[in-house]
Amino acid sequence: MRQHPLFEHYTNLIHTSTKNKYLNKHLDNVFVETEKIQALDCLINNNANKENFILATMLVQIALNTHDQIDKQMDDQDIKSKKEQQLTVLAGDYYSGIYYHILSQSSDISFIRQLAEGIHELTKLKTTVFYQAYDRTDRFLADYSALNSMIIKSVAAYFNRETHFDFVSKWLLAIKLEREYSRLEQGDQTFFHQLVQDKLLKQNTTKHLQNLLKQMIHYTKRELSDYKKLLPEYLHPLTTFSVNTILEEGLSK
């Protein structure tokens, strides 16, 4: 299946920017959340630096996601896993360095400051989501939705497009949940699966996790349906892109 031109363009830019023979040899390829490219494309108006803004924001997101993988590897204490942990830290720092390099070329200090504030807020929220106990699924989803979309929200704030960001946040969450359910069905174990099991499940079986993810997807889609009639024109592309299309783009990589 041929990629959508928007996704293909930025995915190629990201892979070219993050190419490193040593890291590529020892770690999985960079995973690109194409739904966040779509959201950024809608939120950023026709700015001369639009491409650099999207690329830099996605590199920040990838760096943060990469560092999250450390917790997933912590339980396994063999030498190979310790090496993977060290390389994962190195990869996250490497992607962050590329982000700073790209933005330094645009000389847009205010955008760098905005992203830095987003990273700071995300780091504080991680402490809540990763270490707080949850007794209700909806509270977990609300916090995780904010965490998942925090960097994109900082971009929306920079371009004065926060008014309808609740829809964007829930749209991103719906795709995230669908992807996590698909990966579980394929037999993959992800950091998100581990997080949900730790926070919400007393019985850590695949079946219980599948059922909970289904409930989360249903709940999030129901919330999304309340927004669509009220959206401004610049967000209409998010309503016309199906979740399945974006999932196929990501899962086929």
C-alpha cells in the first residue's frame, strides 16, 4: 500500500534526519506516529518554517517516546538488556540534538521556548501518570490523553489554536488506543500495555487487557462524536481521515 503523500514526505524526512548506522544496527527503526503529523499539518498555518516546525516537533516526540522505553526494559537484567537501555538513552539524546539543530537553523527562539515549556509540562504529568494509582479508567484516560498530546498542544498554543484542542487530543487518543489494540492482537507487548496493566488491571492476562482496551476505545469514540459538528474548518481534515487509514500507515512500517 502506498503511503499518503503527507505521511510519506515527513516520514522520509524523519528517517533521513535520524539515520545513524550504529543505532540502526542495534535498535528498532524509529516509529513515526503519523496521526501527529496530520494534526500538526492542520494546526500550523502557512508559515514559511512549517516543514521545520513539524519535523522538529516530531523529533521531540520521538525522543520522548524513546526515553519512555527505558522503563519497559528495566525488569530484564541480562547484559543484552542493559546494553539496549544504554543505547535507548543515547538514541533519545541523539534525536533531541537533531531537533535543536533543526530549530537553530530557523532562528525562531519563541518556538523553541514554546516546545521547551511543553516538554516541562509533559515531564510533570508523567510523574502523575506513571506513578499515581488509578481507581477509575476514565481518570486514567483523561491524564493519558493530556500526556499523549502535550507536545502537539504546545504547538497549537504557539499558533493560537487551542480553542478546539480537546477534540484533537481525543482524536489522537482514539488512534493510539486502536493501534495498541491492533499490536496486542499481533502479539506485541508495548510500554502502553504494561502501563495499563500496572494501573488498572488486577488480573494481568491478555484477554483482560483486550477487553479493557475495547472499553477505552468505545468510551473515547463516544466522546469524539460530540465534537464534530462544532469544529473549525482547519480541523476538518482530521474528521475525513479514518482511524483505519492512519493505523494501516503506521502498522505497515
